[in-house]
Amino acid sequence: MALTQQFDSEAFKDNFYYEGEDLGAVYAKETTTFKVWAPTASQVQLVFYEDGDKGNRKETIAMISSENGVWSTKAEGDLHGQFYNYVVHTDEIREAVDPYAKAVGVNGKRAMVVDLTQTNPDSWEKDQKPLFKNFTDAVIYECHIRDLSTHDNSGIINKGKFLGLTETGTTNKEGLTTGLDHLKEMGITHLHLLPSFDFQSIDETRLDSNQFNWGYDPQNYNVPEGSYSTDPYSGTKRIEEFKQMVKTLHEHGIRVVMDVVYNHTKLSEDSHLNKIVPNYYYRMVNGRFSDGSGCGNEIASERPMVRKMIVDSVVYWATEYHIDGFRFDLMGLHDIVTMNEIREKLNAVDPSILIYGEGWTGGSTPLDESERALIKNAPYLNDIAVFSDDMRDGVKGDVFIDNEPGFVNGLHNMEETIKFGVVGSTKHQQIDYSKVIYSNEAWAKAPSQAVQYVSAHDNLTLWDKLEASSPKTSQEELIKMHKLSNAIVLTSQGIPFLHAGVEMLRTKGGNENSYKSPDSINQMDWDSKTVYTSVTDYYKGLIAFRKAHPALRMTTEEDIQKNLVFFSKEKDTPLQLSYDNFVGYIINHNANGDRLGALCILFNANKKDKEIYIPKGKWQVYINDAEAGNDVIETIEGGKVLVKGRSALILGRDDAIRLSI
Ligand code: CA
């Protein structure tokens, strides 16, 4: 279509790129300035409303076409709390919410002018991010706002709300911690929240009906979701409460990651973006919305003003809300230039902000493969990590084939995939990359580019997957597999990522796409913590062990190559292995400043116990099939050691080992 060609012409880019930082409603006590980019409009009006939902229009102001396609106007007086929209005349006359809206009314249908200083909790200016040095020091925990608190047994008052994450001292009926205290107890460093910007699927006027949605249906990118606030009608409450949540989490040593969904919007033809500049914000194929997201459309991040909108939005969350990390949904739909620009702009705010994303798309896209922020293009992404699907499926089986197992539940020939996970998808001399399930070469420039995980909100929970892929297997055996799965994740190089509740054997009853299933399927059942205390303790111990050992958190490929040696069936290797379904390695030389000279990490995926020879000398056992942590379980002599079936055995020693490889 001609319009699309026009958008991509050099003349259009030259004439209609607006670089100002003042799009949207810029509030000051005496006057508010409104600017909206609408280069194809013949007229734009600013309309004021009596309230954020119903109410009448009370004023219409003609905006003036100014520079680079921007329409602007000023309005006198203190406009804090004033609801407004834009009426844009293109081929049609359509009313839309400001893409730069910082506050909205209920259901996000009208923007609101906001004095953001009035939304800050007490001593917000003193809010401090918890210390965090290297990306590989992160332990990420992925959670939905509702899931954490909606269960009757959570002990949390503000169920399903941002404020639910500010409550301390909450317990289940056995007195075990829940909510925020539980997160602290687990020792995670980053809480990753499923979409918490304003999404469309929940009717915010009917909150007592307890609707559930993951929130991958964006509506207003720069505003928190109303259903998670205590009053979605108030334009400021959701902002105040979101900030309060961030501040409280920071006070308790936890950083906050937002799941961001700039790859598509809920609506296509009728989205606010499309009403303002028809067809500009989306990739079109033959005049139709391309659907690389599988959700009806895909956003054209490569177009300059779309890129700017995304970059501005991310920077806004990082600065206004003190967000510490961003997880990009379907990042493979974003172009590499945009992602690297986000990194650059966030570095100016705080270089410790994490960026990671899904290095794949949800369908076919016209964006050239070489330009997509895909896993295979990770070498072109700067300090941006991607989820490792090799790790995810290698450990416990394909996410799309329920009954297919992986390493821990009995699939053969998975050793090289596990080893690939262990080294954080970097290049290592002892890995046969041709045997790795998806990637045939290293893609991470550094381990900090690999997000290591076995389960997330998508697909079956780890427990449900193990049950589906191992029928007729006892609960005891399934628990062994479960613990081994995340023992691998939490000792591997890279950035470990846990699905909320995995530490209590979370189940969704076999539901593999619970995006709009009721709370009863999605919520975390805090009684599981009582039933599976030993599992929760094991996970807690794994996290504590990781945090105590820099050797598990190396920052460079060279360090890994130098210090990490696998047990191998090859002749002439110092660490001999003589059977299958077993991965073992030693991290030597007080790697990355570790207090221990060497760690020996052994994963036996066989149902039977296995013996293996480890270097001679005094070793301390820290993790075995039953326990995990920083306490020494026992001290043993090297030589022949027994690794129980389907378990990890992790040992350490004070001195480094002489190994010739
Ligand atoms: Ca909403």
C-alpha cells in the first residue's frame, strides 16, 4: 500500500522524525504542554473530559501542526487530574489515547495529566537499588501479581494487588512464610513480574469477578495495570501503589524486572497507535497486518518513531519507577538496532539494569532474519540475554511435546546439551556442538547472555511436565527429577531463572496455557510449602550455594574455558567418565575469586546410583540428593564416590587441583 512505502522513504524519515523528549502531556503547575506525533493528520484536537470513564467532553482545543509531524498546544492552569484524549483526522476522524499517556482512567480509555511528584511514596527519592554487581549474579524469579497472593492460604490482605507485595509477616496456616517474606527467604535477587503495564483483557470496572489474565495484551505502555491497584478509577493510585511495591521490594533486597510487550498490541486496526498514524506502527504485508506475534499484529520497531516510542517507554519505567530489568516478550520481533539502542540508553540510567528476552518470534515476520533479535543473533546484541531453549528442553524435554522427556527423566544423548547449558552457551573445547539439540554453535559472547531455565509461565509447570513425560513413576522419583532439574539450572554459568512456586512443586493440573484460566489454576498454593518443605529447603539451599560461589557466576568465556573441565569419555583426559546420562565437571583455580580451590559438580540422570572417580584429596560435600546449602554435609576423600540415582552431588575443596588438559 502506498502509505507504507511512504513511511519507509528517506524523505518521510527526514521530514518526520521528531527527536524531542516532550511527547505527551508535559505537566507544570501553571501550564501543561501537549504534543502528539501525527504526520498524516489534517487536523488534531485535544479534548478534555469531566472524568476518566463516563462524563462529557468539556473542552475541545485545536492543536497546531508544528515541527516534524508533531501537533501541539498548551493549556493554562494546574491540570493535574485532567482527563484528555486526542481526536485525529486522517481518512477518518478517530479518538485515541495519547501513546505517551502517563496516567489513565479506568480501563485505560482516557489519558490523564499527572503531576508525578504527587505519586511518589514517602522518601521515594531515597529509594536504593539493592547491590548487584554482575549480570551473572542474578537469580530471577518469575511471578504474576495475582498468583502470589490470591490463594486463601496466602495470609496476604491485598490479594491480587501490587500492594500484596508490600506485606511482611504473612504466613500460611502452618506459620511458613508467604509472599514477600517467602521471596526473601528463598534468596532471589530479581523478581520478574508478568505484564504489569496497562493491558486490555481485564474489565477494571468488574474487579470483584476475579478475572485472570497474564496480560500479554498491551493497551497503554507507560501506565501500570489498573486491576492490580486498589482503585482503578483513580489515575494516581495505580502509580503510587506500583512505586510503593518497587520501593518495598528494594528495601528487602529484591530488584524488580518488568515483562514488557512492545512486539504487539491487543488491537490492530483500532489500537490507539493505529488511530493516530494508520499503518505506521505495524508491519504490514500486502496491506494487511503481519502477525509475527501470533496475537494479530506485530509492531514495526525498526521505524524511527516506533523505535523512539519503545526506547522512551523503557527509559521512563527505569527512571520514573526505578525498574531494574526488562524481559522482552517475543524479542525476536524487535530489530537488533532497537535493542542495542535500549541497552545504550539504559546504560546512561544504570548499567546494572538487566535486559533479556525471548529470542524467537510467534509467527512469520517480514523483518529480515539478520535484523531480528533472535538467539542466533545474540553475538550482535550488547549485554542483552536470551532464554536458552536448549537448556529448557534439554533438561526435561520439549515444551511442545508433553510426553517427551529430557536428560533428568530418561532421554539419552542429552549430555552435550546439558554441557552447553553448563557453560552458558559459550564456546568450550570439550563440547560437541553437533549434538546440542537446537544450537549447533555457541551463541553467547559471555555467559551473561544466557538465561538458564527449565520452566516459566508458558507451557507445563516443571512438575506437570515431569508427570506427563514419566507416567507410572512414583512421586518420590518425580521429586528427584525435579530437584535435579534446577540443581543443573542453579549451578550453570549464566543467569538462572525460576518459575514462581517451582520450589513448592507448583502444579497447574496439567494446564499448559493458563493465560486466562481462573485463579484456582494459576495461584500459588502456599500449603504446598508445608507439604514439600524439604523440596523448598533444597531450592533455597541451591540458591544460597550459588550466591556463595563466584565460580558458578563467571563473567567471561575465557574464564570458563580456563577453569571448567568436564569429565569425559575421551582417552587422555584427566577426568574419566565411563557411562551415559551423566554430566560432571570441575571448576578449578578459585575461579572468579571463589574461596574454594575447586568445585566438583556431578549430575547423575540414571535411575541407578553410579560411581565415579574424582581427584584425590579432601572434599567437602555441600549438595547431595537430599540436602543443599553452604553447610558441609560430610568430608570425604577423593577417589571413588557414589552419586545417587537422579541426583546432583556437589563437592568443594580448599585447594585447586593440578589437571593437565
Ligand atoms: Ca487494564
